[in-house]
Amino acid sequence: MTGPIFAGMSGPGPDVGEVRNLELDGDGGTFRARVLKPKGDPKAIIVYYHGGGWVLGDIDLQYDTVGRQLVEKTGCTVVMVNYRKAPEHPFPAAVDDSYAALEWVDAHRAELAPEGAPLIVAGDSAGGNLSAVMAQRARDRSGPTIDYQVLVYPATDCDFERPSYNAPENQLLLDKQLMEWFFNHYEPDVEKRKTPDISPIRHENLADLPPAFVYLAEHDPLFDEGKEYAEKLREAGNEVEMETAAGQMHAFFQMANILPGYAAGMDLVAQKIDQFLTTKR
């Protein structure tokens, strides 16, 4: 959930088959999205929600390269969602925009991938939070059907007192103080933060959700809640894989062409998506 301090350092991403920029209507405002299609027939559609604490980040300098590499490595169409940010647009703007984008994708499946192509939600940090919330909301609202979810060090709760939040070795690019700052912008009301649309780990029903890959960073204030969410999903009867990026800190997954850990992480995410798609054929 780091800020734009690394924006532009990744350099341009690989060429893809098609790029289409959109302006979509959310509940109370418009937001941008970008469709990135592979050069061949897409294997699936990935709706990607970027990180940044619901306050920072964008699909241009920070995440365009991530999206393009995801297209190249998975052979999927990737739809990057530039949901509205706090504090100008606090909760629930990001959630509403994320769901509006998901509905747009569902309505335009024929333009994005061949008939029957799976729909995947994915995201890192705040984007992992939004992906988890989308999986729950889509189930609760009877659609769109999500086939798989990829949650990279997701924010799943509003509790700042878990051990990983306070461990000295985890106070790196993201620390406890910065997470409190993000939450104060996104939803200042401490009690309202407990809603599942902000803290998906608190949903009373975690059953019947899409298979998940939960990918954590070892040195991350959000490690404990990410691990607990994966465990709760599994206990509720869902298919869950969980892995930890040893030695990595929060935000490594946005650092395309900057950290070697990013390349290894992207390769692993692509591998997990490919494994899932193989089982769907």
C-alpha cells in the first residue's frame, strides 16, 4: 500500500495485443479502466484491483507494467480498474466502483474472451481487499460468477493489534502508522470499518466462495490477517492455496522490474492461474 514513490521506475511493460481505455459509471461518479488483451485468444478474463491503501496508486505509472506482464505471462485479458480514491471519495466508492467494473466485464464477456472463459478477480493489498470483497458480494448478489480469486497480501481486517502489525521487523515501506493513516482516510468511523465490505474476514458466511490463491509477504504488517483469512476460507469449505514470499516486504508485488522478488512473485501468480485454468478445461 505504498505511495507513488516508485511510480515510473518500472519502465514500460511488454507490448500486448490490444489496449482499450474506458470511462465507466460507478454509483455516484465515473472512473477509468483499461482493457489489456493478449496477442492470441485469451484464456480467461482477470479483473485486477491495484493496491495503495484505497488512497494512492493508479493504473498508469504504477500498475500498467504489472498488468501488461500479467497478460504476457497468463495469456489472459486483464482489466485494470482505476477505482475512485479516498479521501475525496471515501468508502464505499472503491467498493461500488469495483463491483460496477465487474458487472461491466460480465456484460462484455464476448468482447474480452472466447465464450466460456473463466472470470478471475485479483489484486494486491487494498486491491486484494477489494478482490475478496468482490467475491463475497458476487456470491451474495447472485453474480457475476467469479471462478477464481488471487489475493496478494490482502487487507482483510481493521484490527491493528495483531502481532505482525507490531513486529519491529515488519515496519518497512508499510508500517502500522501508515495503515492507520489509510484507514482514517478510507473510513474514519472505527465501528463502520467492521463491515465485511471493509473487513471481509468478518463476514458471517465465508462458505461457497471461489477457489483462492492467497500470497503473503513474510515481513508485512498484514501477514497475520492474510493468513487467518486463508485459514477461515479453508475451514468454511473453500479450496485455498496459500504461500509466503520469504524475505519480502509489503508492496513488493507492485515493483515490476525493480525487485527480483517481484519477478518471482509474478511468475508464481501466473503459474497458479495457469494451474487453475488447466483444471477448468
